[in-house]
Amino acid sequence: MSFLNFFKVFFMDWQRSLWKMAACIGILILGISVFSNIETLFPWERGLPDVFNMLFIESSLLAFSAPAFLVILFFVLTPLFQPLRIVRFQKRETLAWTVFRTVFFTVLIYLAAYFTFGFLFAWLKTGSLQNTWATKEGTPYLLYKDEIDLSLFATPYMILRYGLTEFSAFLFLGLAAAFLYLLSDRYIYAFFLVVGFLIFDFALHSLFMISLFLNKAAVRLGTWGDGKDLLGIVLYFFGLSVVLMIGIFILLLRKDFLSRSGKKE
């Protein structure tokens, strides 16, 4: 399948379920708006970065952004495995690359929307566009004083930090959902298995300070780090994603689609 045909079909699948996706985004926005007003959890609102960063801590990823992403992925991933669509792919390799592209571009679109909402939301909450984290009035300096390098909070590096971390993390989540969907033949199973893994990871980190996903995907001052730390996180998630891609490719080569043609998603 050429890129042109892929995008045509991809956006047709998005268009068919646009109102459902809009409902998911609406629930996501409502949940985060309510969440942000809990003063005991978020007593600070010193600047735009403080509010924006709230969208990328462990609790926000677990409760809102990751589940919403998995629901939206359902609307564009499952149509690929309709019997008539599978016949048109002809080759299993073509189907595999279409799955990878679908996850990749769903992650891009979802994060672009999420980042845009986060920026506008933070702007409305603070009434300012200033990146206070790069100044001595910002939270990093107030917490760590001269022990912290404020150049790590320059706007270009912050964009890079959030963008690369969340893209690599959500790519892993999307491929994990695709792999489990192929393994179980039911997306609902894949959804709850992925969410269950996130809950388990959250509990594991709370009890034993061990985390396989959330602590690495979350962007917090305590784990901000420099370029080497960022590179390590990105390589970690991309390494896991490559393993999942190989697993998906093998499953697609061995999958008997005829036996599931009458099943519902």
C-alpha cells in the first residue's frame, strides 16, 4: 500500500468515528479540568510550565491520557482487520507495515492535540505565556536554588524533552495494544491488559520504587535530567517498541484470519 493510499484510508477511518473520538477528547478535557482544581494535589500555579507539566505526571498518564489514547486507537486499528480489508492487503507484510504506520500516526495526531490542549489550558489558567521555569522565579529554582542548571529548562529543550519522551512512550503503548489485540482477537482484552499493566506499574513504583513505564514516561522535576537521561529513556522505549514490532510481524505471518471473520471486536 502506497503512502497516499494509506493516508486516504487512515483519515477515512478517523472520519467515520470522529464524533466518538471527539467525545473521548471531551471526557479527557473535562477530567483534567476537574483534576487540576484539586488544590491539595496541585497547590502551585506559578506559571504556564507548572500547569502544563501536570498533564504529564504519573497520575495524569494513568487516569486520563493513556486510556483516552487506547480508546482512540481502537477506532483506527480494528478496521484494518475486517475481512474485506485483509483480502485487499494481499501480503501479510503489507498489513504489518500498515499496522505500524497506523499506530505511528495515531500517536502523532493524539499527542499533537494533547500538547495543543495542554498549552492552551495552561495559558488560560495562568494568563501568561512566559516560560517561568527558565527563570529564578520558576519552580525549579525555588525548589533547588543554585543546585540546578536553568539552561535545562530553556523552551527548545523543554519541547524536545516532552515531545521525545511522550512520543516514544505512547508508541510503545500503541504497539503493545496492537500486539495484545492480535494475540487475543478482542481489543477490549488488549485495552484492559494495557491499563492493568499501568496500574500494576504504578503500584510497583509506589511500594518498591521500581517502574517499567510510568516513572520513565512521566515528566517531572525530580526526574528531569539532561540530554543523556533523555536519550536513555527514548532508547528504552524504542527498544521495547522494536521487540513489539517483531512480535506483531510474527503474529501476522502466522495468524488465521478466516477463523475470526465472524467475530466482533
